Amino acid sequence: MITENGRKRRERCILVGVLLPHGVYNPDDPLDEIRGLAETAGLQVLASLLQKRAHVDVTTYLGSGKVEELKSLVEAHEADLVLFDNDLAPSQTRNLEKALGVKVIDRTEVILDIFASRASTHEAHLQVELAQLQYALPRLKRMWTHLSRYVGGVGVRGPGEKQLEEDRRLVEHRIRDLKARLQKVEKRKERQVASRGDVPTIGIVGYTNAGKSTLMNAITDADVLAADKLFATLDTRTRRWNFRGGGYALLSDTVGFIRNLPHSLVASFKATLEEARQADLLLHVVDASSPEAEKQIRAVNEVLREIGLEDHPSILVLNKADRVPDRSYIDVLRAHHDESIVVSAYKKEGLDRLEQAVREKLHELAVETEVVFEPALGKVLAYLNQNATVQEQRFDENEVRVHCMLPRRCFAFLQEQGARIYPVARRDSVTPARA
């Protein structure tokens, strides 16, 4: 907003939260997260209002008495807008704006605004625009006529067609266009991930601001932006992680998750999340210094369920050990997650233990097999010695048999080279194992 002296000032807002029976909130400060989102979006928070309700008011979400109280707060603080830590229906937003006389936005809208400001690549811009348009479609208020450039101007509007109908048609056309373009991005991403072949892939997931980028920098020298703010990075970055004991994996950072992450964002960021879906292993990074760590773990697991990764192999990484105010924080988390690894990515502590846990987990994902191939295929033997845990080798004039623990990611390459792969339990079978 521009002031009279020509300077730009931050928009001033009032935070509102309606606490429902089955909601997940910080008992000490239920508005803690939305306050962080507001500050990340560049808003100046002036005051807040809470109300406990058994169910929402279909007209204004809040009760009528609270609406009057909120109006008094807006006037007293000369606020520019009201930000709800809830998702409002279009009609509720309109009714509140009419009653309060200022702009009203909800949780999803402020998250979309943050994502829009963070998007830096063409892919991220497409994803954010799609999510914004899907959110805006049922909320149109003669806002979108600038989109007419996407479909041409002459002869576009039929006789008597209302402006709102044209706006809606333009937005729907743009949504279809964005979906088609993102489908191409997604297919390209799938090809990129698949082309990595036999290299182990590891995806970093976690709540926003849990230290994912800092961890990636610590173990790969990736020089990825790491900032103490929500959604510092949106774009996936993949770097090589060289293990101290030999070998390497590809490590990919992903967009941060959050409680009640808007479904439109999960859908539009499908291509970005492809890295997590295709990874052999996930590192679920948690801010162990946060009093809300356990709730954040559940929020991330909910998003993983939504994208079909609830049972994916993973390691829980309790990060920011250097910032824990009391050791009991970590003790409580480890009591619930006994196989978790404690690290401080900032101080580069615990990274050896993490690497060991990763190597052991990747080994567990291997299949006990017998690989059979012709003696002339020396490349296959060298490949097995490098990528598998070889337990026994037997040679004769006609074939070589190697009993080993073989990662499934290696199946395709070996079969392309002419090797036959048999699970040990089916050693006498004539049907090779399928990748």
C-alpha cells in the first residue's frame, strides 16, 4: 500500500481463528502458524481474535456477536484487511467484507500469495498460477478480464453475455491450458527421474522451515537457499551425495509442507513432488526444537498419504538439535520414533550417523537374488560388485551365478545387458524376477 508521502507500507491486518472441536492447534498460541504466514506474506499483524465454536456459521463463519467485535477491532486499529486461519466459502468472504468494510482473506489465499512471491522458475510459476485460478474461479468479482489475451479479443463475447460469465470462461480456458502444459512438465520430470537408472535416489520432505535446505547443503555442499522463513524454496533441487564409505546417491529437496496444505497446491505441484514419489528413500526432516514437532510430523504424514506415499521407506531426521531448549524435547520424540536420527544440519553434527542409517536402509530395500549371465558379460560382474552386496560367485564354462543382495533399481539395467535375475526362494524357477 502506498502512503501519502509516496512510500510503500505493509498492509495492516487482524488475525482471526475459529477453533473447532476436531482442529489441530497450538494450545499456547493457536494463531502461531497463521501469524508466521502473515509475516512471511509481508503483513503487519495488529491484533487477533479467537472464537471456539462447535460448528461454523454458514453466513459469516463467526457468530454475529464476534463479527461486531471484529468490526470494532478493525476500526480501532485502522486495519487494511482481516486474515482468517480457516478456509472460507466465497459467500462467507463476501458477507464478512460487507459487514467489516475491509478486505477479507483466508488461510489458503495467503499461502497462495506466499507461493506466488517465492516462485522463481517457469515450472513453479505455472503451478502457482494454476492453484490461484482454481481457488479464484468460484470467487470471481469482475477481476480477470486481463486474461482475454490468452484467447483472442475479436468476437470473443457473444451478444448479451455478462461480464462475469466471460471472466469465468476465460479463467476456465486458462486452467485447461495450464493443466495441459503441466502435464508435459510432469512427463518430462518422470523421464528425468527414470533416466537416473540405477543410482539410489533420496527425497527430502518435511514441514516448511524444518531445515531441509540446510541439511542438503550440509551433506552435499549444494549451496541451496536456506532461510529462516516459511516456504523459502519451492523448486526441487537434486544434488549428488558422496558417501564417505564409497558410493553415492542423488538427493532431492522438495517444497515444504504445512498443516492443511491447500489441495489445489498439492495437485498443481504434482510434478515437483514427483521427486519424492520416485525416490528409493525419503528423509522426513523435523524441527526437533519446535513444541509443535509431533503435530508437524502428523501434518507431513497426512500430505504423504494424500500423494500415495504413506508406506514409502523413510527415515525420520530430528533436526536443529543445537536449538533444542531442553534435551527432553528430543527424548520425547525418540520415545515415539525410536529409529529416528538426531542431527544439527547447521552445525553439521550427527551426519555420520545419518549416512550410516541411509546406507543400511538402502541395503534393506535390496532383494536377495541370484543373477545368472554368460561369462562374456564382464560388465555385469563389475556392475554387481559395485552396486550389490555379493555373497557368492560361481563360475563355469557356460555361465556365471552371483548370489547377492540386489537393489530393485538395478533390475532394469541387468536385464537389458542379458542377465537373468531370480529371487533366492525361487532359485530353481525358470521365470526371471520382474523389475
